[in-house]
Amino acid sequence: MRVYISIDMEGVAGIATMDQVVRGGHGYPRAQHLMTGEANAAISGAFAGGATEVLINDSHGTMDNLIHEDLDPRARVIFGSPKVDCMAEGIDKGHDVALFIGYHAAAGGPGVIAHTFSSLFTEVRVNGRAVSEADVNALQAAAAGVPVALLTGDDVICAAISETLPGIETVAVKLSHGYNAADSMSPTHARELITDAAARAVAGASSLTLPSVPAELDVEIDMPNIHAAELAGGIPTASRLGARTVRVIAHSPQEAVNFITACYEFAASSLRSLLPLMRR
């Protein structure tokens, strides 16, 4: 039984502020420990549920946040960026089940540090529906033939993914009280719940059904400013739908992620170019 884990940081218990999730913040080292603790909880649960192999992908920010020397030595870890498959790097048809740990809600709605791949995007839509990173990554997993059995994070993303992936196990480790505010359970309690849920999810993986992957994915991204949209509009397959909105018709989740990743870089580039003006 091969288990794949994608772990983010914003949905981890005890984390709610930008100072914690951005490298260089005073709270970042503590957030690394909290993230690593939930990674170990999921790994432990996976093996308790019947896993013979666990691969975990560090999926937050620069994607080198986990404290490797503290990780359960039974697991292998993928880290660093950029990665071709981004938050789903390393997943393949040989995996039996995927677990999403520490995830957060979609851009444009409520939830702790809610965003979709970039905090600079105001919304990302696929086939007309606003999506979270979990939605997009679940499509990547489905394209590889791997069902997602567990998601952990705040109450907002847990409720949302339960609608799009019926039957998925969820653990809400905190309640959103705003973009940078949460009512969180203790990390110790969260890890206990994650371990138990991961064990159940892995043990019951064979009963899961794969969601269908549309032949075409109509991806629309609301960029932070016109400059960013102009840059992204230069992508050969992209078109502009409005002053700040860019679109591409992707023929696979991989193509969709490639477009999102490129737009992420253009959004960041546009912000850097505007900083001198903002300082005047």
C-alpha cells in the first residue's frame, strides 16, 4: 500500500498569521515545528492503516519548510521548488491513496489565509467554479488514478471539500475567525485526530471512487493588477477576459497547473515592478 501525502502550512493547528507562514517571520520557526508535527501524525496514521510506503511532498511556499531530522524516518520527502507538479509533485499511478494535510480555503472567500496558489490572485476558477488548491490537486491525483481520502485544515476548507469530494475524511483542526484569526485546538489534540483519521482513510482507501477529470478545464485567474494580466496574456494559449482576468483552456490538470504557476510568477513580477512607485 503506497501512500502519498501533500502537506501545506496554513491549515495546520496553531497557525493563523502571515508572520508564521512567511520565511523570515518571527513565528515561522515555530510554524515549521507545528507543520512537521502534523506531517508525522499523518505518516504514523498511514502506516497504522496499512501503508508499506509513504511519500510526503512539502507543498508550502518555497517548499522546504519541514524539519527533516524530526520527520518519521519511515517516510521519504520531496522538497524544494519549482516543481513540475507543484503541490502534487511525485504522485503517480503506483500510489493507492493520497492525503492532504494542513490545507486552506480558496481565494475570494472566507477562511484562514484563504488563497489559491498565490496570495496575489483574487480568485481562480475552473469550469466556472471558484476552486481551492485542494480541488486542483485532487484533479491531478485523479488523473494519476489516485483517490484523495483525507484532508485536514480549518472548518471552511473541510466543509468545501466535503461537497466536491463526497466521502472524503476531514479533520477541522481550527475554526476560522477571519483571514488572520482562528480558534484552534491544541497541536497535540490535532495530531491525535490526524493520526486516527489517516489510519481510517488508508485502511478504507479501496472503497473510494475517483472523481471524473473533464476533458477540458476552463481556467480563469483574476490577477492582482492590469500589469500582471498583461504579462500573463502573453502566454501563447492564454486570452484576456477583462482588465485583470486571464484564461486558458487546459486539456489536463497538468496544463492547468502549468498555467497557474506561470501566472503566479507574473503576479509576483508585477508586484516587484510596482514597489518603487509604492514607496514614493
